[in-house]
Amino acid sequence: MDLHFGDSKPTDDERAAVDALLGPPESSWEGADRSAADLRWARGGRAARDRRDLLLPGLHALNDRIGWISDGALDYLCRRLTVPPAEAYGVATFYAMFSVRPRPATVLHVCTDLACAAAGAADLCAGLESRPVPGVHVERGPCLGLCERAPAALAIKAGAPVRTAVSAPATVRDAVLAATAPDSAPEEPPAALAVPQAGHPGLILLGRIGVVDPASLDDYRAHGGYTALRRAFELGPAGVIREVTDSGLVGRGGAAFPTGRKWQATAAQPDRPHYLVCNADESEPGTFKDRVIMEGDPYALVEAMTIAAYATGAHRGYLYLRGEYPRSLARMEHALAQARTRGLLGEDVLGQGWSFDIEIRRGAGAYICGEETALFNSIEGYRGEPRAKPPFPVEKGLFGKPTVENNVETLVNVLPILTMGAPAYAAIGTAKSTGPKLFCVSGSVARPGIYELPFGATLGELLDLAGVRDGLRAVLLGGAAGGFVRPDERDIPLTFEGTREAGTTLGSGVVMAFDDTVPLPRLLLRIAEFFRDESCGQCVPCRVGTVRQEEALHRIAERTGAAAAGDIALLREVGRAMRDASICGLGQTAWNAVESAIDRLGAYE
């Protein structure tokens, strides 16, 4: 594509979108009309370069206002930030939610991933595409994090302000209404509807969802809110880290790294400043627990981030939030504003003389940004590509400074650790997997949603709670990066060590059930397509391997036995290469689900 940024001029709307974020330009060096003073010296270059991290918010501002990003708009944003246009173009084209080509102001994103595919997404797409709506662009895409209400669609209508509407479970009629009249679309159901256990006694992480008003800080405090932060100030930073360490808490994103060790390693770094990053970019197909927490109990995340920052010596926190979560964004923005107003964020948190604040950064549709170093690059205004390790984030993370990164579920576990004490928390679950765990259950079940169980409960117990339908064919644990198990493997303990011993993985807690109406080869092909699309392309094993995997699965989609043997052997070879040589977890796990389906389920026998 020929790029002629210097020949393109931004429209008034495009200028307004950028200026609303960055303020008016101060000199012609960053986009203002040229004055005599500008001919004598350059102003704004270094200061503008220090704001490179505003590139992603700037792209969002343009996409939200116009619906796509023109050459002129990108050139103006680059001038404002002193970013080379070619680099900014590389960033803009990295994310699925942005477009650098003209398109209608309204985009209807229709999920075609695993849960939605099993719930009829193909028919929904066919219905929408057979009756085009003027001014609406229908786009098939990856998981929208609405798996409990599959099939799902998200409408985004550009303008000032941008308007969004969710249709889930979606019909052609409802999806069209969401796209053409988002303000008139039916309101989303409350977050509690995604929690079948809502209101049950004994819930620890989900206990407030459906009980408190998620918009009310007073209601949150009346139900135990900010008790944990006060306890943290009593213990001091070292005492908080000791409690978290003694509790046995490990990361809930899938890596299961001890949280206390990560916090201690960050806190001990002499380099300053330290940063805290909450990874709320849960893009794993089948995962939606972080969305439900942010929509149903947003102040819990604000409090938990504040505690983590206090323990690790961070005065600045970033909440990296999925771009496909408009209601989560609104709930978190409101919670942060209320917390600042009430002295729970800012220069003097709870009158303790300690400062901390949180900034939201929106993702834009890139699964790879769930990897912590890719997330750092994204925040900094670069393509979301993983970094080589070492150095590790606790030494050099965001902006090259010591950084602690945790996901939403991991952080909210800190609240009960401090309120009930480490020994009581550690008594829940098993010796190696302590505490409660959230599971995202979807697919062929009667009651899809988020379930809270102590570590050590079995797969069968969870499936019984969700109400598995007749004809169960397979269960996918861990999402697209996880593995399939057979319906008769109900006794697998839902712990990190138990699933490992069973030859599978717990991952982030995804449990997707598929009955015999879902064609398994088509499901595996969708997983392969997902990894092909989401590979950042930085390393050869993943960039080439995900394509070769998809090609082989296409060839054997309708073949079994001896006819498929050659391609299955090729799949194994490609899978081993990706697992052994890829830079990050995306390539290392891209073969897992396919391998398990072949070996455990006999997918192509």
C-alpha cells in the first residue's frame, strides 16, 4: 500500500478527536498553524515523544469519532506525538478493532468463536449478510467475552460520543436494532445473571455480585468494602506481601506463578518508579470472569489494585481493559471517579499520606496483548509484540521500570486474604492450589456462567452444577490454548497439579462443554484459525506454524484414518516446533487443543 501521509489533511472532526485527548497544539511542529516563532526554534519534540504512550488512546479517539483512521488523521496524530507515521501505521494495523480503510460509521462485530459457533453463529452471520443494512458493516470476529449468552454481537456506532450496544443472545432482528439504534436496543441483563450461584452463602469472590449496587461506593463499603485496604495499612507493605505469600495465592491467568514472590521481587527493586498493571484483556475464547467482576463488583478491583500498589511501592497503576467490554469500561470509569472523590485514590489515600491513582487503557482486539510484555508494549504505544526474557518485568517492565502485573481474578483474591487472614485462606482448596477458583462454563450446558468452587472440586461436580445436556462429546479445559478431555473423565480434580497429572491444563478456568451436535473437526479448524489470526508474527515458529496447522486441518476436515495419517504426522511435527521454539505462550500452546483432540478423543480415526 502506498502511504502519502504528508499529502493528506485531517478533517475538522479528526482534528477535534485528537485535540480532545491531547489538548490544542502549541506550535506548527505538532500540528498548529505556523508562526514566525516556529521558524526560529523547534518546540514540543522531546515533550511530545514522552507522550508516545498516548498513541493507542489517540487511535481509539479517531476510531470512536469517525469509525476508521484515515491517512490524514494518522498523520496529524503522529505530528502531535512526534511518532514516525510508518510506526504508527504498524500499530494501527496491529489491532482488529481499528481500520485504516474507509468503512461505515457503524460496525457490527459478530463473534464466531467456539461458544458462539456451537450456538449458531454461522446462521446469525448468514442472516445478517443476506440482508445488508445501509451504513452498517458486519464483521466476523473472535470471542467477545459473552460466552454465557452466545451467540453474541457488539455494535459500535462512531460519533461524538461513540455509542455501543450488545446483543446476546443475538438474533438477526436484535443485532440489526443494536447496530441501527444502539440507544433503543434492550439493556444488557445485570451481571448477576452470569452468576448462577449469585446470592448463595459462602461465596468469597462473587459474594457481592447481585447483592450490592455496582454503582454505589456506599453499598460496597456497607458490605465489607475497604476493610482489606485498612488492614493493609495496619500491616505495612512487607506485612501485606507476607500475608499474600503465606496464603499460597498463585496467578489465576494460567501461569500459576506465586503472587507473593512476584510482589516481593518488584518491591525489592531499587530502581524507581514502580508500576502496577492489571491485565483485564481476557481474550481467551470462553473466558468472561473478569468482565463479570468489573461489571458486578467494580470497587473490589479498585481496592485490590490499591493494595497491590501499596505493597509493591507503586504510585501509578494501569488497568488494561478489553476494547470489547463497553459496560465494564463505563463501570470502572465510574468507580475510579467515585474513589477519587472520596479520597480512596489520589494524593492522600485514606488519609495515610500515600498517593496512588489508576489510569484505564483500552485494548483494541489483540489476544497476544494478554501476554504481559506484549501488554507493556501496547501501553507504551508500540505493536503488542512480546519481549524476550530476561530481563523480567519485576526488573524492567512498563517504561523499563520494575512492574508487577496480575489479572483481575488474582487481584480480587487479595481482599479475602487480608480480611480472613492467610491461614484461613490457605485452608481452602488443596495444599498446592489454595483458595477459591472461578470457572467460566459455557457451551452445551443448561446454566452457563461463572462458578466459584474451592480448588480440588472435580470436573464432574462443576458440570453437574452447570447441568450438562445429553450427548456430551467433549470438554475443553483452558480455552483455545487448553486441551480436550473425554466425558468420562469427570474425576479430574480442578487444581493446577491435578489437571497437569491428568495430562491437560486448567489454564484460566475455561470449561466448555460440547455435545454430539457440534462437529469436532470444524471446532478444531476454528481454533487453528484463531491462532493464525492472533499470532503477532514476530517469531517464525508461530508465524509459519499456525498457518501450516490451519492448512493441514483444512485438508483433513473431511478425512479420517489412513487418508489423514500424513497430515496428522505433519501436525505433530509443526506442533513440536511451535511448542519448543516460539517466543511466547501463544505459539507454545497453539497445538495443545488439536493434539488433545487427536490423542484423547480420536478426532480423525
